[in-house]
Amino acid sequence: MSWAEGYDPVAGDAQSCDALELVIVPRVRDLGGFSVRRALPHGKRQMVGPFIFFDQMGPAQFIAGQGMDVRPHPHIGLATVTYLFEGSIFHRDSEGNALEIAPGAMNLMTAGGGIAHSERTPAPQRASGQGLYGIQSWIALPKEKEEIAPTFQHFDASVLPMIADRGLEARIVAGSAFGKTAPVDSLSPWFYAEVKIAAGRSAPLDNDYEERAVYVVDGEVEIAGDLFEGPRLLIFRPGDRITIKAKSDCRLMFLGGAALEGPRYIWWNFVSSSKERIETAKEDWKQGRFAAVPDESEFIPLPEG
């Protein structure tokens, strides 16, 4: 793992965007065959709305015979959002869901009181080789809903709302943005959108949500005179309407939502408002008390320490 420090706006500096609270340069980790860039959680910011974990996967290219193999592992107290730009992942979970995740589709796995799942490159793509590029996020659940029954929602790219207007394209993945609303059931108010802006064009980041951020996946944007290249997570203060201008063709993720009622504890794949609940989950996984993932014989053991 390597770390490159970002630079926060300087208070009172005319070249800084007054509405910009924090700039995060993702930490880079090599997972063997592809890299992951992690923007959240961060030492200065645990969450943006309920987004508590934000990883960029790739871009990577697997040769024929190789692929992604994330063995079955557990989650509690969160929902995972898998969104791909390129490639595909086959998802299996302990609730019996088994499907291929394709680019542009919304995939929301709500762990609640506990779920296990695996993520692997599908067999045909593994045989021929494929690229992999996308974002995986975790959404922390409201305290009163941390123990709900696990569920999985899947929406093909074709059913998610889209807008296209003079060099601006956006797909609404969850919540509401650009006057459109995704069909995803959410347990708290949050939004997520993929936004592509052609060089010289602009897009608004409305102030409809309490906490907001823009993840610059690639390209370069200008905000209030400052330039930012991807990958960067730009976190904004509440209340201001922001205009993002593309200096080059760029791809962005708009995200945010209502702040939760308090911070969360995170250990491995577990998120909870209670330390004790995480200890219980650790023991449950260690003792094999999570439901098994069908058609899987492997699993990731509980980390030591």
C-alpha cells in the first residue's frame, strides 16, 4: 500500500473554493493483478452522508485464465453498492442470490444483521480475459435498521434514469439528481450518480442533500478557479450550489446524503454503531454461524488481531 497526500484548500486563499471542505487523494493498494484506490474512510472524514467506504477498482486487464476471486466473506450493518464501468463480476450470497453484475447496473446488497457473499470473474470472461473498472461503496445503515433482514436489489442499466444534454450525460444510480429518481429502495436519504462531462461543458451539484461529494474518476475539472485531476474525492460544505466545469472529457461520481446520527465502528467487513455487535459478528464468522454461500467451498478466514 502506498499513500500520496492531498492538499486541502487554504482558508482565505482566493484560489481556493470556499465551498470545498476537503480534498482526498485515495490510498492505493495492490490486490494482485489489479489495484484499488480507497477514498473513504479517511483520517479526516469517516463518511459523506451514509457513504462510509469508497473504493475504485482498476482499471485493470486480466489475461486469459485469470480474474478476480474474492472468496466468501461476511458483512453486517451496511449495504454494498457495486457499480462497474467495464468488465463483469459474478455475485453469489448466502440469501441465494446469484447473478452477473454488468457495467451501468445498480447492485445493492443490504447486509443488515448478517450476510456472506463472493465476487468472482464469470467463467466465460475468465477464459478469454477481460478488463475490470468500477467503484464499490459501502452505505452505513441507520442505527435502528442495522439488524434488518438481508436483501439484494439489482437494476439493469436500461432501467436507471438517464439524462443527456449538450455534452453532459448522467445515470442516476440511487436517490434523486438532475430532476430524476432511481427506482432503488433506500433505508436513509442518499444519492449516487455517474456523470460524464465533455471538455468545456459544466454540470451542477445541487444542494438538495446535507452532505455531498464528487469523485473525479478520470479527467480534470475546474471548480471556482481551482483544477482537480482524478482520482480525487472532493467533499463540499452544505448549502452551496456548485458548478463543475470539465477541462477535459471526464467521468465523475456524484454522491452524498443525510448525515447519520453518529459515527460508526469499522472492523474488517463489519460496520456497526456498537463495538459489542462487531465482537459478536467476529465470533459468529469464526464459528461458522453465518449462512453459507451456495456453490462455494472456500471462505476468507477471520483476520488475526
